Amino acid sequence: MPTHHTYIRRFGSLQEAFRLANLEGMEDDDTTHDAVKQLLGDREFEEWVPLGPGTIIADFRVEERGEVYIIDIVTLPGVREDSAEKIRELRRLVAEGNLREGEKYVQVKDISDFVRWLQRH
């Protein structure tokens, strides 16, 4: 199995490898978390960020050009899509209700969501 180093040598970055492979929806939370961590590269970030007392733990808190983003990976593999959407919506509502002032919530349901976010930031 190739490592992320192989993909970086071959395609220039993991981001480009995922884009070219069109891997949307092919990963679980752990693989997506690891890929997002790799794609964050030199950006300043915290991992496993609690949002509010006893609520949820988001994957990353990223500071980017004076903005603070909470990255929450919610892939839900094996869950029916209608149920998954309801779960994601509830998680988004709880997360947004517990953000600190100035933080922005970003929900990632597959790696392509994060790649699109990276392209904008």
C-alpha cells in the first residue's frame, strides 16, 4: 500500500491525489482525519477540540489568516443517507451553539469537502 509520501511525489500533494482519484465518500472518520491532518501541512492547528462542556469534540481548530475555523469530520460510513443528514444537522446545531466568539464551524462529510475548503482558504 503506498504511503502519503508516494502520493506527494507522484501528484505533488495529497490534495491533488484525492482530487484526481475522485475519492468522495470512500473514507471513514479515521482516514479522513489523518488525511486532513496531512493536508493542513504547515498551518497552525489544534487537534481534538472540545466544543462546550460535555458536548462534542471536533477534529481540528485551525487559525488561518486571522480567522479561526473548527473542522468537524462527520463521515458516517454505513449509515443511510437520510439518517446521516439528520445526524450531521443535529451535530452542526450543537457545535454552532457552543462556538466561541469569532470561530466558524466547518463540517466535513468526505475528503472532497475539505479539499474544497482548502481551495477557498
